[in-house]
Amino acid sequence: MMNLNGKVAVITGASSGIGAGIAQAFAQQHMNVVLGGRNEQRLKEVASNIQEETQVQVSTFVVDVTKNEEVNHLVEFAQKQFGKIDVLVNSAGQMLSSTVTDGDVEAWDTMLDVNVKGMLYGINAVLPKFLEQSSGHIINIASISGFEVTKQSTLYSMTKTAVHTLTQGLEKELAKTGVRATSISPGMVETSMTESTDWGGRKKLEPKDIAEAAIYALQQPAHVNVNEVTVRPV
């Protein structure tokens, strides 16, 4: 298993939910973390919780992933703070009105901008450095909705299908470079986005369950790329 001690991870969507859970789990593996998100107060709360429990270095950066320039600044900030970046976790996401028949164009635009373009901006920002150092790991948070479409999830599912396609293609583009790409597809996770959603009586996953999948992918030997992980509740 690869030792994660001292590695640096940049995590978007880190102010709550899966992103915050991943940040906390990474810190417990002695990784230094840069938390990116739009809500400065919540970012500080997550950072404070991490610092109370661990001895790692934690930095926060307010960022809107739909703006390419801001994402570039996030990555530049992390590079200046720590001198390197080893991992990017694209966790920022939006799940809004997703039926075509609703005609909610504003919601569609938001999901496309956050779930797809925001992810591309993050990848584009770190990739030159990862290729230069012949190492690095990109983790994209997808969803089982990218595999299974319901009549309420059309647009959201479309964006998560794009995440699968992006990660699979990226893995092929990055073959033999030392840079790895992983897509993690959670089932229903207990977050603010899903608190009003019924899951048929089954216990929802917790953010830490998704974090464990990310850690598993990171800990593999350098020649092993875990390209796709699906995590479902029992």
C-alpha cells in the first residue's frame, strides 16, 4: 500500500457532505488538505474540526468552481502553500430540478456548470503540474445516477454520465504518464442534498464511506489505477 503521509490534496465542495468527509478522512491518513468551496464559514468549521482531531496542515480557499479563473487561483494557492499537489478531488456538485419536462433551464445550466465544467476546470488546473512531476491522482465524484436514470433524474444523471465518460477517457489519455484518474459513484449518501429523499427504508451511506473508497484508490501501488469504484448501501 502507498503511504499517504505528507501528501497534499485539494478538495472542492469541501464545506459539507462528501467533500468534507473526504477531507476529514484524508487528514486522518496524515495528508495535508486544501479545502475549496463557496461558503467561507463552513469551510472554516470543517478546517477547525480537522485541526482539533489531527496534526496536519489545513488551508481553506473560497472558490466558485464554475469560474475557471477562480479554480486556477485555488490550485495556485495550494501550490504556494505546500510546494506541491498530489491529489485533486472534484467533489463539488449540484442536484437540482432534473426533468426535461419541467423546463427549468436555470437549474440545468447550474448543474452543467458545476458538475461538468467545474470538474474540467479543476483537472485543467492541476494537469500540467501532474504531468511535469509524472505523478498525481485525480478523483472525480460521480453517482450511480450516471448508470441508472429515473424520470426525476434526467439532467442530473446526464451530468454524472459525463463524469464517467470523462474519467474513462482521461485514464486512457494519461496512460504511461504516472498520473491516475478515478471515478467514484456513490449511491444515496446522507448529506444536505438528500435529507428529504426516501431510500426505501435502507440506511443511507455516510460521507466517510465514500472517503474510504477514495483512500483505497490512493493507496494502490503506483502502477495500479483504480479507474472506477461504485459504492452502494446494502
